[in-house]
Amino acid sequence: MKNQVKITLKLAFMEKPWSGRFSEDTDKFVEEFTESVSFDKELAQEDISQSKAHVKTLLKAGVLTEEEAEKILKGLESIEKDISQGKVKWKKEFEDIHMNIESELVRRIGEVGLKLHTARSRNDQVVTDEKIYIKKELSEILRELKKLRETLVIKAEENVEVVITAYTHLQRAQPIRLAHYFLAFREAFLKDVERLLDCYRRADELPLGSGAVAGVDFPLDRFYTADILNFNRLARNSLYATSDRDFLVELLFACALTGIHLSRLAEDLILWSSEEFGYVELPDKLCTGSSIMPQKKNPDILELVRGKTGRLTGNLLTLLVVLKGLPTAYNRDLQEDKEPLFDSIKTLKGSIIAMREVIKNIRVKKETMEKKAGGFTLVTDLANYLVEKGMPFREAHKKVGALVSYLVEKRKTPEDLTLEELQRFSLLFEEDVFEILNPFKVADRRETYGGTAKKEVLKMIEIAKREEGL
Ligand code: ARG
């Protein structure tokens, strides 16, 4: 096998790998315009891991001798070490991270380094790096999301005895236990996890060995490579494997949607921390002031969580537009996938951590919440009270509607009503109606599975704790 391998050793480490076919140097502007090392250096570790696995596969295939493989592996390890200490200088002349590492290898170990790229194209190399990167980063995001969910469960448990009004259309709707609110967001983040795990599965398919487009003509044991690199499956079609960025679109979508959940939570808390609501107070250490208005304490951290959703959504759109209409297989346009990817991962991670800190440190102003949880939010239950006494719901709704107009006119709230007043609207009202005229009671009447009654909320907290291993 070894003798069949013909590697062109013409390439010196200072030349471009394709220089054999070219008669003039690359234009400087083109070099600047086409380079990607300024951002794909993010994939340096992944590229080295991949190359190490590739060398072992080439050895197993008889393409490299033991001695050659060992030299290359040692060279790669020394570069790896220097990268981790920030000692390697990346050069735009070598375009991307893949060629930078290769040229650095040749500089360090000489001509044998030129054999590394046998049976590999940057087309299968780059997408393999991306998948290794995504798997690593996803594991981290999932860990951060777990911590955020745990914080929400703990906050829920602390706030079972707090009642707040739920809003629909941003108008006060019905009282709920504050614990129910925190659990709602845990639910959203759990769905995000399901989506992200699906992205992980899709990334867990090894492209390496697909070559430029058609596979490679060396007997590579791709299962062996997959084992070394910890991939669960092999990409089954070289053409698809080198063209595919769908796994990335899905990931950017999952990141954007998780960001949108964080943003909606941030928006609620921004409103709640305003003087108008006065429901929560953010700790000083998480806020910033104004350079001109001394009284200001701004929730910038939450505003940024909300604002960063712009990038997350933008990154998804960028990639979708890059992909649309691309001819099948690798095109250089695909280089444009990296900045959105790195940006979304970094942005989302930061936002999750920021949100966890806020939730952990937020001070709930129980009294204000409670005070505003009563009033007109109770009247749905006055209608339901009449229904329980036998009145059809539509009729009860009408009667209580008239009662509401009366209260508005008199500038009163339902808690001010006397039995005599209530009975003017229906004789079905009796003394026991006063038992439900408080927000806790009203919340606790919602006992259906998934409802806000204390009994249900406590059950859901137990389930959540079990699921989180708390
Ligand atoms: N820097 C390139 C990218 O990010 C690597 C692949 C280049 N392949 C090629 N045939 N020019 O996509």
C-alpha cells in the first residue's frame, strides 16, 4: 500500500498548497478578502484532534509508516501545546486554520508533514471540525441550561406562598402562584433542550473520509476514525456530507429560540422591576447607573439578554440565505457559516449565564405582588361561582359584567362589595362568596393538571426536582 502512495513533495511550507497549478502569486486584496483564519482559528483544537485521528487512520490503511505517523503525531501535539499557550501565530497567507496548521506542521517536522493531507480535502475537514466543535459547545450549553432550570425550580419552591396576577394582553387577568410562573419558563427551557439534543444527534455523524465530494481512493477505515473521534455514526453519502449545513441551520434556530425565551423572561423582569410594577428588585451588583440621572438603576443586563436575540435571529437568517440556491456540494460561500455559528454559541452561553445570575439574585416584593393580584382578577371566579350555583356560564358572565361596570362607576373593587350589593346582580350570591374573594383562594381553585392551585404547583415542583436530580 505504502508504495502505491504518491505524495507530491514539491510543496514547500512557505508556498500555497495549490501553487503547482498557478503561475502568479495571489493578489494581496484577494488574500485579505478570502481568508478565514482570523475567525476559524476558533476551530484550532478541533482541527488538531481531527488530524491526529486521520493520521492513525492513514497508518491503519498502510498509507503512512509507523515512523511517519509518529513524527506527524508528535508535530501535531507540539503545535497543540503551543496553541493552548497562545504561542502560534496565524498567517492570512495560509488562508484558513486548516492550512495554517498544516504549514506550521511542515515548518516543524519537515517534508513528512506534507503527507498529512493525503486522502482528505478541506471540504470534509472543515465540516468535521464544525461537528466536533458543536458537540463540545452543545454539551456546555446544555450544562448551563440545566443550571438555569435548577435555579428556576429553587425560585419556584421559595415562592409557592406568593401570589401574583398573570397578564393576558398585558392586562391583569387571573391570580397565579409565583412558583407557577418560574416553572413555566423551566418548561420552555426543557423544550429547548429537546431541540438542542436533536441538534447534537445530527452533528454526531462523521463526514471525514468523504473527501472533496466523492469519497477517497485510499482504504480508510472510517469506522475506526469515528471511534477515535467519538462520533456515533458515519455520514453515508460523501456528496451530502460535504454540502450539508442543515445541522447548523437547526442549531442556529434552536439557539435563536432559546434566546427568544430568555428575551421574553427578560422583558417581564424589566417591566416588573420598574417603579410602575414594583414587583421585583434587582441587586445593585447586576445593574448599572446613568451618567446623568443620579436616581437611575438600570436593568442593562436584562436589556442585553433581550437585545442579543437580534443577533441570534440574524445569524439564523444569514445562514439560510447563504444556503439558498447553492449548487450541490462544497462552495466557498459555506465559509460564511462560521461567524454566525461562533457568535450564536457565545451569545447564547452568555445570555443563559446572565439570566441565571438574575434569577438567583432577584428580590421578590411579595406585598406589592399580592396587593395587585386581587381586584378585578377575581371576577372570573364570581361568574364561576354563579355557574356552580346552577346559572349557565354565558348568563353569569353577563351578570358579572354588569357588576364590573357598577364597580368601575363607584370606583370600588370586588373586595369592597357587600352581600346586599352582590345580590342586586344575582340572588344566587350568598355569604360563602366572600371565601373566594381573595387571590390565593382564586388561584387554588385551578386544580386541573397543570393549573396554578397550590396542590398542583407543589406536585409540579416535586416532579421538576426529581427530573433535575435536586
Ligand atoms: N476555509 C474554508 C471554509 O471555511 C475551508 C474549506 C475550503 N475548501 C476549498 N475547497 N476551498 O469553508
